[in-house]
Amino acid sequence: MDVKVYRVSGTALFGASKYPVRQKFVKYVTAVRPEDAVEQIYSWFGSKNKIKRHNIKITEVKEVNPQEVEDKYIRDLLRLDKIIL
């Protein structure tokens, strides 16, 4: 099982107010399968922005080369040799 980097893009409905706004997003996540990457996106938007799953539309899940990743957190995570708990 190799962990891969996926670029997930789509739109999400932000703002539960009177005038919600649909905005585009691009997130980089590490996962074993594309389905796991999508689940991480749903979980992240739900916990951070309180967005329901039916308000998130995933348009593309693409495996990318680790050198192409723009997210500093993911780049640093990929550099780790081991994790000590």
C-alpha cells in the first residue's frame, strides 16, 4: 500500500446565510485510493466550514507527482522518513 498525493477540485456552497456563495476549490490530500481522498475532502469541509456533503461537488480527482504539490503542509509531510508517537 503506497500513499499517493491527489489533487481534488470542485465547488462548495459556502455561507449558510441568506445569500450562500458557490466557490471553487483545489485541495491536495494524501491517500491510498481516490475514494479515500474524496472522503477526506468531505470530512475537512464538514469540520472546518460546516458544509454538508450534498453541497460539495467534486469535479476532478487526479493523482499528481509529489514535486507538483503546492501545499506546504503536504510537501513537509511527504519529506518525513518516520513518525514517532
